[in-house]
Amino acid sequence: MDDSRRQKWALPPGHFSRIYRVIGRVVAARGLPNTDTRGKSDPYCVVKGIRSNNHMANIWITKAAQNTLSPHWEESFDYMVPPEWGLVELVGLKAMVFDADDYHISYQGNEDFLGGCDIDLSGAVTGRAMNFELELAGIPVNKAKGKKPRLTIVVTVYKEVIPKPEPLMDQLLESVRKMEYIREVVGKVVKAQALRNADLVGASDPQCIVRVILLNGEAREIHRTEVIKDNLDPEWHEGFHAKFEHDEQPLLLVFDIWDCDSPTKPAEESGEHLGSAVIPLLDCLPPVARNHKLNLQGETQLHEQRLNKNGIKGIEAKVQLDDGTGRPSLDSAHLSDRPLEEEKEKPKLSCLDRLTKAAVDLREKVKSAYYLQKVERPSLTVEIRTRTKAEPMPLQCFMDKAVYVADEDDAKAVLKKPEAHWDRSMFSPPAELLEKGRPPRGELSGLQQIVFIYGTIRGASGLPAADDNQLSDPFCVVEALSRTAGKLFLHRTRVIKQKLCPEFNETFYMPIPQGFECNRIMFSIYDRDETFGAIVGSGVDPLEQDEFLGRASVDISYLMSGEKLVEDIPVSGSFVGSQVKTTTGFRRVATISIELSVQRRVKPCYGLAPEDHSAVIPRRTHKVSRQPYSVVYADPSQFMTEVPLEEQIAMNVMDAHSTGRLIKGAGQADWIQKPREAPEMIPESKPQILDVRRAKPQSEPPGLDFTQHSPVQRCDSLPILHSKFEQTPALFEMTQPHRGKGKLSIRQAFNSQSTQSIMQSLKGLWFKPMPDTLIHRKVEPSASSAEKPESPHGDMLLR
């Protein structure tokens, strides 16, 4: 390739190339294995996108071709890659073919797997159609029977060159500058279809209750429809309307349908539950269509009947505390894995009611086992419109710049700061700012935190078989993980009997405690083992008796508020080995399909200043009226009542040497008999040069002018050898310190600089240092002692 062409295809600095659109057509398949005992398979194809982090996204699902092993779908798809993916781009496609059961199809597939294949898109040319005829593999050997099925698919990709996104942390901090919340909800309950018949004679009498889940976890009822008698496909067409304030912030709408058996009691107390559905309000923003068809789930989706971690039904235990602001707050008791509170006991059913319920259950089982026609799943149709409002995020100003708090004025200024919007925040001010008197010095900053998590577990695919019938009874446990390895239980799904591709379709939601910094969500899948100990309870954790099928986790550290994460996550870590041999060429990986959203708010964090850095925050003082006092602190224990005689003599000698009096012999010569005070120091502006040779002999004491003595004569006599420094006996006798008046020792000669340093050291030992020379500062008094009178010198120390 020449240089001009290479330069043409080179990416600009700070840009990258990615696939932003995939257009394809699932044409046909041939030679599929037959998995039905009567007739032929009903195949359908699922196409998923493979991301660079090995996660997958749903792209397209075809219709089920009835009773054929060579289906012709001829269905086209057009998928736009979300820009939120960033650098985790689309790199390939995964196509899998399944046999539909009961005319039902889903992205999770089912146990009758007919083969799959992978398509690599990393080297695809933009705008060029690629026709693939691929072999389907990964089929159990006992079902393949030597056949090699093939799939025909046409794929066209389009690429673009865009600037690289900003770092994830910068995007996250930018997203919390504004708070967008639902202000008004307008909706209509249209109709329900294929409801369960809870009455032995006649049909159910359904009634729909509409509730909203707020940011603090409260479930508030906003509408209750009329009761329609003896109808399993009721049509209400009743509208509802609700407005909310900034401190309420609705997130989810919950629809509960009950069979109303008593005209005097509420339906939830007298009747049976027929189904529940949950929809996030952020999914109802324009330009999304108003009509929504929701699948109804059982009692595990009911707000009051959700399962705890041990699989027991009960009312969710929330500890609501009043922090003085009138707003409920969550306590740290959420962090424990304690079982949920049990539901209040209902009145015992009479014998007739028990027989009626047993007869209804038997009728439903016979109906589901022997129905030859299509079984329709219960659903609810609603219309929802929402209006949003955007406001500045409360306490966001403290994220940009921390505020130092030194005294009461700073605390009041922080609480009255207009751009902080304390009245709109769901967090109360720190307790340090509300203390009476002077608050402890510290720094107030803002920290973004996840305050609410909600999502949906769609289902799982390709789970390992844990039972002897090559199937499993799976259920999923959802937990939140903190940065410090803490766990917070969120949800547990119901058990799906004898499935390897279960469809849960259960929504979970939970407000997060203030002290829990959530950064990951973990999904653990188990096989329910109905042993005797698990049924009657033996004090052992039920999850330890169930077989572990796998675990998946997703990182939500950089998931922005209101953004939805929809993908399939690989499941790994199973202790159950694969017991079925499959054809080579394709490996089917177990996955779990989830939808996840979070809500973030800015939390105030108050950090106390350390004691050794307390001087960083200056204390305010009045420099005009409050002058420092020169108070000297005296410690009697540090004073010396009497100076030793030897030390006083040494000081006098060194002072005499520094002034030159030691050489001249002026003054006292007998230092032991009469010590005296040290004389004043002579200034050293003009150093005096003493010429000992020209000095007058009468001004010098005898024996001190060493220039007048005769040089030492060396001799071998014994007395001379015993003398000091080879001196003559006469000179040695004259230089001894205790040999008479006016005779000094030569060893007392020191220079003036050494004398001054020794004097300063001695003074430092005799007297306590002044406060202005101290290195460590005085510790501030506590709040309890703030009312006591302060020492006048304490202010001087802090300045």
C-alpha cells in the first residue's frame, strides 16, 4: 500500500472506528434434528450480538416455523449499536436455533437446542453484504444422529470513525450535575387477558390496584379500579393521574390484580392474588409508545410477598428512622442478612374453603397437562404518560470544591448556602454541623452514591443439569456488593421446575443504605434440592443444601443515573459437570439475561481535620482589640535551686578566655576558692591581636609566658620520663591547677563560639522554653468545654 492510501485510512488522533449499525436477514436452515416425539420440530432462530467484554445483547428473534426441519424464515433485522457502549464495541454475532414449546418463543431459548454458530465481524468491510452458510454445532450427539444442519444468514455492517469518549469517571461526574425526576404520571388501566380462575363455580372477579414505588422504598397506592364480576378477560378503561414533589421521586409503577370475593373487605384481604406487573417510569418517557403489554407474575412479584434469602415469604423489613428533618432514612440494619418479617397471619380457612381451593388447583393442573390448544399467558395492557423536570443536583457544589469549616459562622454559612439546596436533598446535614457551640474543624465535601437499584431478571440460558433427569430446578439470588466486600440482599426469584432455560421475568428493587457504597451486582443461580432437611428446617442454611449452578456479576461503578443496562452475562463457576456429549464446532455458554438501572445522588461527607494538621485551618481572631499577652509559663520542677561549684568555675573560665583575661592574667587566678559571676562579653567587632613577644613581663603572671622558657631538653633520666608531655619538672609543677594561687591549667582554653553554644544549652536546661518556640500547637477544647473561659495565652498559641 502506498503512502497516500495509508495516510487516507489512518485514524485521526483521539478517534476510533466502531460498528454502529448491523443489517441482516435470517434466510433459512436445513437438516435440523427432530426433538419432538410426535411430528417434527418447530424451529426459531435467535441472533445475539457479542461485545468485546464477552457480554451479549439481544438483536433479533424469528417466528417459529411449524412442524418442519428445513424452515424458511426470510426475516430481516436492523440493529443500531447504542452509543453508551463506548469502547466496548460489537465484534461478532451468535446465531442459535431452538425448538419452540407450546408455541412460545423467547431470547432465552429452551432445552431443545438445535445448534448454533458464531460470526466474526471484526474484519468486515463497511457496506459490503456477507452471505454466510454455516454449520450448526453444539447439538447433543443422541439428537444429532450424524446430521450436519446448516444455517443461511446475510449480514451487512456499517462502521464509523468517532472521537473517543471521555473517561468513565468524568462522564459519571458530569451526569450528577442535574437531577431529572418524574413529576407527573397519567395512565389508564385498559384490560387484562387470560387471568387465572380462582373460583370453583363461575369465574374470578378481578380488581386492579395501581401503586407507585418512591425513591425511599415506599409503596403508595394511587388508583383502584372497579370490580368486574365473573370475567377472566376484564376491560376497565379507567384512567389515573398523580403528581409528585421533588422529595418523593417515583420510579416504578406496580399493578396488582386480585380476585375480590367480599363486598365489604378489600380485595387484598379477602381474595386471591391473580398476578402482578412492574414497569419502570423511565421506560415511559416520550417518544416511547403509550401502550404497554405487561406479563403478569405470581406472588413472588407482589410487594408484600417477596421472598427473602432463605425463600420465606414475608413483609420486607425496613427500619425507618426520623433524623429530625421529617424525612425517613434507612438504617444500617439493612446490611444484615436477617430473614424478612413474616406476614401477618390471615384467618384460617374453613373446611369448605380449603376443599374449594384444592379443587381449583387440581383443575388448573389438569388443564395445563392435557390442553391440546395454545395456552395463552396472562397479561395486562396499560397506557402510561409521564412528565419530567430537571433541576440542579442538590449538594453538587460540594463535589467541585470542598468547604472548610472552622467555627460556627462557617457551619451556618454552609447550611444556608443557596446553591446547595439542602431542602431538596434526601440526605440530612452531617451531625458535626448541627452541634451546639463551635463544631469540630473539618472539611465538607460531596460524594456521589447509588441510593436506589432496580432491574429485571429476564431469565437464564444453557444452565448445567443437576438432576438425574438431565434437568434442574433453578432459582436466582440477587445481591449487591460494596467496595469493602460487604453484601446486601436484594431479591430471590421463584423456583422454575425442570428447566435449563428458565424465564423468571421478575423485577427487583431496593433502596440502598447511606453507608453502603455499592459497585457490583451479583447473580447466583442454584438448583433447588427438596430434601427432608430443607423441607422441615434443620438450622442449616438452605442455600448450602442446594446445588450451585453458577454465578455472574456486573460492574455498576460507572453506570449513570437513569441509564439502563440490558445484556446477557456469562455464568461460570458451576460445580456440576457436563454429562451430555455434543458435536464439536460450537460451545454453548450459560448466560443470564438482566436489565439494570440505578439512581445516584450526592451525599455530604464531613471529614474531621487531624490533630497534627489542625493549624491548616486558621482560627479567626480580632487583631485590634485582642492583643497577645506575654505570659511566661514557669514549671518549678524544671528549675535548679543550686548550681554545682564545678560547673560555675567552668563557666567563669570560659568567659575569661572569651574576653582575653585568661591570657593576660587579669582578675582572679584562684577559681576554686572564690567563684564569681560571668563577666560581660567583649564585642568582636575588632579582634585584638596579642603579641606575646612584645608584651611586658611584669603584666604576666610568672610561669605563663611560655616563650621565655628554655626549650625542653631531652634526656634519658627516669624523672623526666615520668613527667607530662616531656615538660621539665619545674614547668609541670607550675601548671597544675591546685598548686597555688594564680596558677591555671592549659586545658581550660576554648574559643568563643564553643563557649556561647554551651551557654545556650545550659540555659535551655535551667529554664522552660517560651511558647513562641514550641513546635506542636495546643489541642482545641471539645464542644463540652466550649463554654468555659479560655486562657488568654491560648489564642496566641493558635496564631
